[in-house]
Amino acid sequence: MQTRPNARFSPRRLRAVLAGLCAATLATVFVPTAIAAEPATPTKLDVAQAAAVTPPDAPTVLNIIYEVDTKGADTYQMPDGSVVNYWFGHAFDLDGIRYFTGFVWHTRATYGKPIEEAGPDTQVNLSEVTFTLTGSSPERPWKFRGLEFTIGEFGAYERPENVDTRRKPLEYRTPAGKLLLAVPTEGFENGVNFEGYALFVFNIGPRDELKDNVWTYVGSLLTGDDNAAACDGGEVMPCATRSGKLGFAAQAGSDMPRLTVTPSGTMITGPGKTRQLGAADTLTYVYDAAKKKYAEK
């Protein structure tokens, strides 16, 4: 899992890439050896044992990616004025190996100068670092596998999509051995609460490194909304609450699954009118290989 500098990287990002290459050998909190030294046959723990091992924390994740001491915090302002922030961590099993990935987002670099105000199209960059539960001792159970400074951009107003801690992430394993991870998200805008999922693909198999990351952000889906804060008990507009269940199904001709969002609840159909939602309102999303994003069919 290596990241190659390209024309989209800022000077600061290029410097960060070089620093990241050193991180594989210098970061020793959870990193006893470098990637190349990964054992040919990793130690495999049973599910109960693996689940009991605490994964690397937010400060460790930031330290590995950016080589900074956050003094226990999950956010850190870089010398160039950008702010790096821990977003989400997820442990999962694939082919008998326990993995943990920490996702991080960061804002634009300011270099001490005013920058254009953030708008709805101002997204944040996502980075990640991944470990395997194949460490050499109980004191250092997690071993560094790799990191990527850019796996996609998402969010708005220079803020990420908020993780919804009330719901659990969903996983789907493709026939080719990839993992599709759906991280539950939530938001609030103009009196309406939203919920949905941010989608990521983990691909450790053979790949063209100029085109594909190990982790890739592949879009976000809206699955529900509630306008209770805006409808004022029906005085301003009809009150409507909608929730949706995300489903996965094999897609003919593609390794990536077809996604469905089956709604329940109510939606506004006109002035003073709502209707019940059901199976007929199910939305379908398919993976667009050219854009590397999920799109409504």
C-alpha cells in the first residue's frame, strides 16, 4: 500500500508524502517492523481474541500519517495552517486476517494567509492508515501495513460528513475479495435532519497502482430525513419522517454490488400533503467504474 506523488498534490502534500515514507520505519508506537517485513503467514486469531484487542487510537493514527505529537488529541494544526482530524476507525476481518483502518480528514492549507470562504462545494481530503493484528508481541499486537494520503474528498463547507454513532457500519465482501464498507453518517441543514452512508472500498488484491488505491471513497447515499425542526408541528409545512434500509446484492457483470435503499415513513407530495412510503419507492444504485462512484440507476 503505497502512495505516489502526482500533479494534484500541493507542495505541502509532497512534503507529507516524503515524511510518510519515513513513517513506516520511524513510527514505533504500534509499528515494530516495516511493510516489507510482514510475515509470509500472519498469525490468525479467533474472532473472540481479535475483538478483545484494542485497536490503535486517534493520536497514534495521526502520528503515523503526519509524524506529529498531538499530545493525546484527535486533531492537530499543521505548520501550513491546515487542520488534520481523526474521523473514524473500523476493525474488520478479511481472509482470516484482522485489520484496523483509521480514517483522517484535513482542511486546506492557508500558509498564514486568508483563503476563500468555504462553500457547499468545499470538501475535505480523506487519508487512511491500516494495521493488521499480526504484531510480534502482546504489547505490540497491531502492525503497520500501509497508509494513503488521498483516498477521496467528501463533505461540504470544509467539514466532513458526521459519523452517526447510533448505527453500526455495514460490510459487503465482493466475489473478487474486496470489502465494501458503509459508514453511517448524519447531518442537519435548514431544519432537516439527514442520515445516510459514506461508502468505501478496500482492495488488497492485484491492482494498477496508478489508478487504484487500496482504500477508495466511492460516494455517499442519503437514506432518511426528518423535518421536525422545520415543520413546527405542521404549522409551517407537513411534518414528514423517512428512514431507509440499505441492502446489497450481486450485480451481473460487475464485482461491485448493486445497492438498494428501501424506505419507510412519509414524504411530502404537495402543499399540506404527505404519503406513506413502501417497497415501490425503493431506490437502486450501481457502481460507475469510469467515475469510481455509486450513482442512482
